[in-house]
Amino acid sequence: MKPSKNKYSELLDNIGSTLQKARENAIKAINTELVKANWEIGRHIVEFEQHGKEKADYGSSLLTSLAKDLKTRFGKGFSKSNIYLCRQFYIKYQKFQTVSGKLSWSHYAELLTVSDDLARSFYEKQSINESWTFREMKRQIDSALFERLALSKDKKGVLQLAEKGQIISTSSIIKDPYVFEFLNLSKDAIIKERGLEKKLIDNLQQFLLELGKGFSFVARQFKITVDNEHLFIDLVFYHRILKCFVLIDLKTKKVKHQDIGQMNLYLNYFKEEENTEGDNEPIGIIIAADKHEFLVKYATGGISNKIFVSKYQLYLPDRKVLEDKVKEILDSE
């Protein structure tokens, strides 16, 4: 008797799921072995050095000889830079138990390029906590995420950031500035608000990564009607961890006090009309090309709603400047 189409489709799906799971497990197993092998290679090199032979800095003859001889014996994958990374890997993680099985060798090779121990620890913790792919982690390192978050904290907060990663709270989800380099627009690009909104939605995956953990997209140009007047909120998200709506208004010029008043209206509307049982009060973020700190202070003073104003930039920040500012925070106490 011939099986029904539904039964046969179910059979195919079950086989497909089994194969997919097996392939994923195989990749994980290979990754674990690769990470461990590279750690062991680093250990052998460091132990060789400790016996008084030679220091394996990047230009040393030891690394040159190893690269040449290992390549002859085992083929590709043994460049001088790769062997040097193995050595650095062991030096930074001398107990293999501290190496996470959730990260690939590509993750660790990139982490080793971060010279600051605090920043490296942060990116490692965040990669584990948020299951960042290698590409996602690299983008966050390139955009100086650690430094951007650290600038809003005191010394204790910076150290906690490095030790535990970002702990999600209302204020911690706000960045200043936001970096939209993934839009590939020039520094001096002239773009209207609707155009910026479209670009961000077209690159939603990267935008969500910049916003941070917990954001789920709800709508663009969310329509609300007050006194028969139609208003449109640029972007609406829901934060799964904070359990609240996050309303985003985009401004391609300097933010004005009217923009803050309008956001306050949006938040009051959402509290009354959109929030359901279990939802916390909504958060409003105005992301503008520029802002005046005193105007923001005076315009938001006395408002009970959570309104934040941040700048955006279309290019990667000057990492050296940000690193120096973070050092000032750490040295200030």
C-alpha cells in the first residue's frame, strides 16, 4: 500500500532534521577539536620558550622555522601569523577550562587582536551571551561597542561590563552615538528622514545588532490618531527582556524641543492605547544627527516618561579617542 503524501512528507522532514542536527553536531565537534589543538600548539611553543631557547615574538626565527617546517609536513594553515596567534591564545587563556565551547577559533583569533584585556573580556562575554556569529562579533569590535557603552559608566560600571558583559536595563539599552556604518553612506551624505528609515529597514539585521539584545521589530510608520489628526511613529520595536515597547523617532538634523514633546505624546498614547497586561511603560528614543545637551536636559526635565536622545553617525568612531576617554574613567578614582 502506497503511503499518503502527508506521511511521506513527514518522513522526509524527519530525515532532514536528523541530517541537519548531525551536521551541526559534527561542525561543533570539529570546532572544539580545532580550538583545543591550537591551544595545545600554543602551549608547546611557550613551554619550549621557557626552557631558555628563544622568545617567539612575531619576527623571531623560531616562528619562521615552525611555519616552514609545519607547512612542509602538514600542508596549509601554518602561516607565521597563525602560529603566533596560537601562542597568544595560550598566553591569554592558560587554563583551557576558561575557553568557551560556544565560540569558534575564528572568534578567538579575532578576540586576540583586541589588545585591551577589559575590552576583550567584554566581547567574549557578549559573544557567548548573545550567540554572536563571528561576523557579528567583528562588527561590534570594529564599531568600538565596549568603549561606547563604557563612556556612560563609572569605573565600577566599566569593570562590571568587562567581567559580566552588558546587563540589560532601561538605561543600558541606549547608546550614544549609534553607528550606522553598515548603510555604506558617506560621512557627508545628505539624506532625509524617510530615506534613513528605509535604509535602516533594508538593513534590519544589522540595525537590530546595533540596537542590542532583546529588540524585536514591530512596525515602521506606525499610525496613531489623536483628535482626528494622523501621526506616524518612525519605528516601533518590542523589547523582549524589558517587556516594553520602544519607539524610535529619526531626525537627520539637530533635535529640537518640539521633537521631545512629540515623543512624549507618542509614549502617553502607547501607555493608554497599546500597552496590555504585563507590558511595562514604553521607552522613547530620538536618534538625531546632532543634539544640544542643555536643550535635551531642559526639555526632558520633569517628564515622567522615559525619553532618551542620542546622536547617530555614518562612519566608525575614532577608537583611539574612545579608548583614551575610557582610560580617563578608569584612572579617575
